[in-house]
Amino acid sequence: MFYQPTDMAEALRLRAELGPEVVTVCGGTDVVVAMNHGVARPEAFLDLSRVAGRDSVERVNGIYLLGGGVTFAQMAKLPVRALAEAARSVGGPQIRNVGTIAGNLGTASPAGDGSVALLALDAEVELSHVERGSRWVRLEEFFLDYKRTALQPDELITRVRFPSDFESVWYKIGKRGAVNISIVCCAIGRSPAGAYRIALGSVGPVPMRAMEAEAVLNGDSTDAAHRAVAYLADEVIERAAEAAELEAAPIDDQRSSARYREAMCRVLVRRLLRELRDG
Amino acid sequence: MSGRAFGTQTPAAPPREKEHVLPTEAPITPSPFAEKVRGPVGRSCDKIDGVERVTGTKLYGADLIAREADLHAKVVRSEHAHAEVVSIDTKEALRVDGVLAVLTAEDVKGTNRHGLIRRDHPVLAKDRVRYRGDAVAIVVAKTEQAAAAGRDAVKVEYRVLPTVESIEQAMAPGAPHLQPGGNVMGGRRIRKGDADSALADSHVVVSETFRTQTVDHAFLDVEAGVARWDGELLTIRVSGQWVHEEARLVALALGLPVERVRIIQPAAGGAFGGREDISIQIYVGLAALRFAGKTVALRYDRAESMRARHKRHPMRIEYAMGADREGRLTAAKVAIYSDEGAYASTGIAVCRKMSSHATGPYRVPHVRVDVFGVHTNNNPTGAMRGFGATQIAIAYEGMMDRLAAKLGVDRVEFRRANLIRPGDAVTTGQVVPSPTAVECLEAVLRQYGSKSMPSEPLPTHLRRGWGVSVICFGMGYGDGFPDASRARVRIGADGCVEVYSGIVDVGQGAENVIAQVAAEEMGVGLEHTRVITADTHMTPESGSCSATRSTFFAGNAVRLAAGELKEKLLDAAGELLCVHPNELEFRGEEIRGRFDEGLCCSLGELVAAARKRGYELEAEALFKPRTICEDFETGQSPRAFITYMFGAHVSQVLVDVETGEVRVERHVACHDVGRAINPEAVRGQITGGVVQGIGMALMEEVVYRGGRILNPGFTDYILPTVRDVPPVECVVLESNDPLGPYGAKGVGEPPLIGAVPAVLSAIYDATGKAPATLPCNPERVWGMLTGS
Ligand SMILES: Cc1cc2nc3c(=O)[nH]c(=O)nc-3n(C[C@H](O)[C@H](O)[C@H](O)COP(=O)(O)OP(=O)(O)OC[C@H]3O[C@@H](n4cnc5c(N)ncnc54)[C@H](O)[C@@H]3O)c2cc1C
């Protein structure tokens, strides 16, 4: 059974009416894989791929506003480096053409490339309910635990927003050049005021921020002027990288050992901070 | 700039389009002694069934199911790597709506065993299971869903036995015996000269332990097909690699006379050795026998295909090699332990391929090799492209790099100085008919260009390097094993040349080769030939599509048959036209008088005339060259293989020394194929082999834990993508084999064999560390570089 609303109001009404056994689907690149693997056998779907305006991209007052149905192919063209590079690293062209940011957040995989990039960009996600209206949730509060989020069963992810003036960088380590699940990925954002945000993928149950590493860079001070906007000494970078290695909490799995992932947190944080510094 | 060399991002512009033209343009180096050809031999031609394949009109196993299936079967498999089967309870399964039957070992009327060399693999396990893919029962139902539900409802009670996970565990004292003779299945050896004292006397000696991984064939077209029993004949349409042997194995296992089993090959989407061991043929045949007049279907999904099928042998290779002060190889001492998994499959032949290729294309006076095949509770291992010659090449080429470094000499010079030349012998003592190792090496270096490493400065974490490999490969089964091909050629009612051959086209283009050979020999155009292959009741036995033998064997058989048919045709034409046959000659699709243009008849007319008198214009021929069994004590034979192929590769890589990521930037491959009958197909085989070789070198690996495959799908069984393989630069060398059809040798396996060590050699060159464990995925390379 397919419900295919064409506008968001209708979609939200259906979401609130239908039970949780009706699965929200956007690009289907996670949902269909789960079905193929027999993990889930949903009987009915709420398909958002026809909702008008689902894939709108706006930039208003220094804020990017992306509809939940924005695809990786669309994000790949944005002048937001970490997000664009993360998007380009996803799957192959077919997946990038249908896979969406709402789906990436909805799946909440620790290896979700879009999620990791957005976390470094200080993004918020809009969760909407037909009656309760919408609420904006910061990504660090959105990801609760392994593949669990703050999304209620009667809500939809409608939009994502983040400041447009961050500088950002991205790197993903995988086993091959495309269709490549990250072994470790890292995104770092820097606000115009010089505050760093470091996000790591595949090193914990959810996309995580390396708070200790950020603290090394940002200090305790909230005084923007105090921050090292200007110059990051190698020694500071090294301490931040080390902190990232220590706070990462990866597991061993068939893709990689925890030790390698920890070591790569250090390598990537060091490399990306230098890249931000040296341009 | 930022050192973003690694390919996890898509560049904005489409890459490499211009370069792509280059490699395919590389000219063929023809042999000056090559036989003259006038027809299609030596010209690239499109795949005969290419249009049907890409437009969906050619039927694969799964297409047959969609069109014809009446009933569906599913296989109940062991949940344990090693266990006794205590009981099988089918009651609940039989209650599932749509389930018609559950078949167990009791229902198998024949030997209930199969196996290409040793028949040790139960079709349905009766009292013991030895790996997680072992089949226990077959469920037959009206629909595929019902069959799956029935499969899940079969209750098998097991008594779990300890799992033997590795070669080391299997050989440890007190290990449970997996086969009656113990865990060492068998082995082979080489004793040539006195390797121990030669090593002791050597100026330098290097030793290393190499470990190769389990590799899956990963052909796209997973096992699928149909069977039907009409009360007289069991017809099975499933893709394999040797239809006649499959018929014998099915007949034996199910207790039928072989004449009652007909195997017809549907279109196959790849094989790589993965269809050599029988797959679903016996299961679907067994199910069909129970339901006469119904077409029964069986197919695997990717996960079942990976769990059930045999794999490439993972090996531990302990290699010591010495050289004298002048940089000449003195001796090699090699011990190889090969994980055979639960059943023998072709393992013993793989052991022998390892021993007979232990020193590759190099002159080594003293050689001692011991190969042991060892049973474990992992998947059975068997044929895969290279058949053991792949793994051993990683070792001997790895040794060449290490020895050159220790001697402080250039690795290319070192190879040049030790490669076999005319009159030299390989490991088995056989003096190779046309040793072109040096020519391949020179050609590959020429194409690569001596100064072609880009010299732009790299960021500190990136290193560039290039590597080289030279390999050899004995063609055909060899070792005195009967190796034969038959073919029949006839003129059809429309005057077309019809070729009947049992050889299987698994997608590589064997059908093209035999069509080209027939057309060339008969002097007709390719459009006047028709090829009928791989049907046990229509086509004469041609042996397997394996061992890089199809072109050589099937090609020769077709050529001989066509030659005979030509004589018959001239005879018949002479009779028809009332002249001596010597007065006549072939002109395309006609026979004409040599001197009298007025004498003329078409092939069609000849056939019509012959048929009127009650006979067919056809000829059948057998090609059966002999090899000589290797001495069991010494491994020596003057003719272990009919001929040898050679190849050389250069690979250029970029290594991120901080993350361990490796990217192949360029790959050049030169192969001596004797004669390229269809050059574009030859380049296709070389390119594909390199792709698979890069996969094996860098990423592919089946991971087991406790006999369970952790990555039975393409999410985590990592195959190379188009972003991981540069356009392969193919250099085709022709040496004109004296026995090959028009001088052809073959090309299937060697390109993969050469690719793997070249990539490893390049990593060594880039980083100063020589890899010994495969695959060189980022974590392993990082571990090697940091000592972690
Ligand atoms: C071959 C392949 C390669 C891939 N490679 C990558 C990769 O490199 N990196 C990566 O990060 N991911 C990858 N993925 C995973 C997948 O493509 C991404 O997670 C993608 O973002 C999912 O988006 P979708 O629209 O297809 O999601 P769907 O499959 O439609 O949905 C995913 C989840 O989100 C929920 N959902 C979707 N939309 C909404 C909404 N509006 N409101 C509430 N819930 C919603 C669904 O219910 C579901 O739980 C790959 C997948 C495949 C098949």
C-alpha cells in the first residue's frame, strides 16, 4: 500500500493518522535495502517523493534551508565544502540522485555522511506534526543512540537549516573509491567567529562531536576574540587530534578494528585542521 | 593542492575520457612466423550474442524461471560449521501452505555425492555437516515464497562439534578429523637438485611468509535455473563450465544412466571458476525427479550464493630464496598450506598447480616445494581464475623484489637476468616451447615508459611508486590428465557452416573464437557461420571452460573438423560436378573450378544434393594432445603442460602513508596470447583480469568467524568500482604457438595472476615496505607502515 501525498500538509496529516507500521520513505535507498535483507517487511508506505517543495534549497539571512527531500546530487553542488564533498562521496550516481538528507538523518547511521557533515555545520532539523506544529532540534540532540532519534512516530522531518558562513572541510576513509561505506569520516566546521566544530562518523553509536578536541581549540572562553581565529599552531592541532583519538569510541567490526578507527580520528583531525589553517 | 588524491569524492568533471582511447589503441606485436590468415581470425568482432544479451532476449537461468517455472525449490542449509545431524523433522514444513515435498538424503537414489576429483561432498548431508553451507534438505513448493517458508520450517536437530577455523587449527595435534583420512587432504612436492645446501651456499637468502585471503568469484548472475523430468530424460538448464561432466555428476549422484541427463547451458553472466564445481544442478534435478512433467526452479540470492559456493583457496606460503654474488637465483624452498575448506573439490589439482609454478618464469636450479591441502570447516575451496598459480605468483614475485633489494640491484635488471630464455626449464623441469617472459617484460616497460613517474611534488603523506611482475601459466589441465576437445562442423540446409561444440561460453566469448576459427578455416564469412554450444545431447564433449583452454582446445577441435569437412565438401563437389576434387577450390561460400570458372556450386546446393542421396555433409574431430604426469616424488615432467603463456605488468600506485589508502593510478599489462583471434576480446580479458587482480590485491576478502561468513553480500564484500581501476593499458604480444589454432594460446587466467604482484610491488616501491598479507586494505597497509 502506497500513500503518496503531493503536499506537506497532507503528508503530515497522513503521518499523524497512520500507525507506525506505515513506513515513511523518501528516496528508499535505506528502506528498500532493509527490505531486501529481510530486516523489515513493511506492508504500507508513506512515500514523500511526490511532495511539492520537498527538495527546495534556500538561503535566507545567512542561513541555508534545505527541504528534507534534497538529494545528495543537489547537495553536491552547494558551495558548502564539507556537505558538498560528503554528498559527492555517497554511493554512486544512482544513489546520489535519489538518496535524501531526511533519509540520511532518519536512518541515523553512525556512518551517515550527510549527517556527519551537518553536525560540523551546527545544523538543526525541523520535526513537524500536523497539530503540534514544528520544532527545531539541534543534531546533537536529535541522534539519541544507535539508529534512534528524537523523531516521534507521528512526525516528519521537513527541513534542515545551518549557517551559510562556516568554512568547512571533509575526509572519508573507506575501502574503495565509490559506493563506499566510511570506515571513519570527519567533518570540521569553523564559524566566522573562529569556533571549531568537529564531527566524526563510524566511531560511535551515532555521528558524534569531538567535544574534547573542540575544547582544545576553542578554549573555555566564550569570548570570540580570545579564540584562535588567526593561527593554529601545530602543537595545538596535535593536542586536538590526540583528544579526538581518545574520545572516539569505535567498535571492532568486519570493516575495521577499533584501533585503526581511533588512530584515523587523530590523522583526520590533524589533517583537516591543517587544511583549514593553510587553506 | 590539499593532497586530495583519494577517490572518495566524485570530481566535478567526468574523468579520464581522453585517456580511455589510448590503451585500446596499443598495437599488437605480431609474430613474424604467424600463419597467414585471410578471414576473420585476428580481427576484432562483436560478441556473437552481444545484442541479445544487452537487449534482454538472451535467456539467463533467472529468465527461464520467470518464464517456465511450475514449482520452486529451496535448500535447507546447515546452521553450524561442524555438527552431527541428529534428526530432521519435516512435519511442520509440510504443513506450510503450498509446500509439496521435503526431500532429504533418504530420497537421493544414487551415490548422494559429488566432487570434481574426489567425490566427497554429500548432495544432502545425512549424518554430518562440515560447513555452514552444507545442504541438508530440499523443499519443493508451488511458489518461491512457500518454498522459503517451508525451508525455514524444517527442524534439524544438530549435535554441535568443535569448529576447525584455520589451517593452523586443523594441523594442531588433537584437532577433530573432518574427513576419514585426517585433515591433510593431500599435497604435491618438487624435489629438484638440493635446495637446502644450495641455500646454505647462497650469497644472500631472503625468506617471507605470505598469506592470501579467501576470495569469492562474485559473478553477477547468481545460481539460477530449471529442471524437468519427463519420465525418460532429466533436462537441467543451469549455467556451469563443463556440461558433460555436470551430466555425469548428476547421473552418479541421483542414480540415473548418464544418457538420461541432459544439461543445457543458458546464458551465463560470468564464472571465473565459480561454476566449475556443480552448484544447483543436482538439487533442482532431484526435485524435478519427484514431480514428473513439472518444471522445477531453484535460485540463490547473493547471500546464499556466497554462503554455499566454493571460494579461492586462502594460503600460507613460506618461501625462502637465494641468489649468488652475481645476482643469479640459486635455490627456492617453499612450503605451502592451502585451506581446502570442508571438501576436496579441485583442491589437489590446485596444489599441483602451485608446485608446478612455484618458481614462475625464473631459472632456479635447486627447488624444494611441499604443498599441503588442509581441511577446515570453512567453505570448500576450488577453482578460481589462476587456480593456485595466482597465489604462488604473489610469493615468487614478492621474493624477486625482496632479493633485489637485499642484493642492492635494480629489480627489473634482476628479473631480466633470471627469466627463462629459450632452452631453459621451469619448476617442473619442462623446457618451455616458446618462452616470451623477457619479451613481455620489455614490452610492458616500453609502454609504461622509463620516465613516466610524474615528478610533481607530493604532500608529505602521499607516496608514489611503481611495481613490476612477470608471470607464467601452464595452459590446460596438464599432468597427464586426459584433456580433449571434440567438435562437429556441418553445412546446414541454408548453406551456413554450423559448429557444434560442448564448450561453454560464460560470457568471455568462446563462441566467437570458434565461429572465427570455423569461418577462417572454411573460408566463409562470419555471417555464414552458426555456433551451437554446451548441450550434452546436441554437442560433442569439449571439456571444461577452464584452465585457459577453451581457445586452444575447442579452437583446435573446430579447426580439425572444419579441415576434414572441407575435404568432404571438395569430394562431394567433385562428384556433383564430375571432376577430380583437386580441380576445385573454395571461394567464399562456393566451390569453383581452379581453372574452369564454369564449374561452380554453392555449399547450399552441395548439401541439398548430399541429402537427396541420404547423407549429411559433416565432420567430427578430436583434439587430444598429451601431457606427461609429473613424477610424484620429484614433481618433474618433460611435458607437464602443452604450452605456457607469459605476461608482465607494471602498476603505479599512490599510497597515503597516514591512512593506508592505496590507489592504482596506472596499470599496464602485456600478455603473450600466441595469437589474438579476437583482439578486442583479448583486451577485454586482460582488462577484466586486472580489475579482479586489483580487487584481490587491495580489497576483496571473505571474512569468517567460527566458519560463518560475516560479509555475504556486496555491501561488505568489497569489489573494485570504476573509480578504483585506471584505464588498463593492454599490450598484446603474439608468439605463434606451434600447436595452437592459428598460433593462439589463450588469455583467460594470466591477466589476473600478473596484476596482483605488480600492485604489491608498487606499494613496496612507494613505501619501502613489502606487503606479505592480502588484501592491502587501508587498515592493513597502515598496520604494515606503522608496525601496529
Ligand atoms: C548502494 C548504496 C550506497 C550508499 N552509500 C552511502 C554513503 O556512501 N553514505 C551514506 O551516508 N549513505 C549511503 N547509503 C545509504 C542511503 O543512501 C542514505 O542514508 C540516504 O541518505 C537515505 O536517504 P533516502 O531518502 O533514500 O532514505 P529512505 O530509505 O527513504 O529512508 C531512510 C530512513 O529515513 C526515514 N525517513 C525518510 N524520510 C523521512 C522524513 N521526511 N521524515 C521522517 N523520516 C524519514 C525512513 O522512514 C527510513 O527510516 C547508501 C545506500 C545504498 C543503497
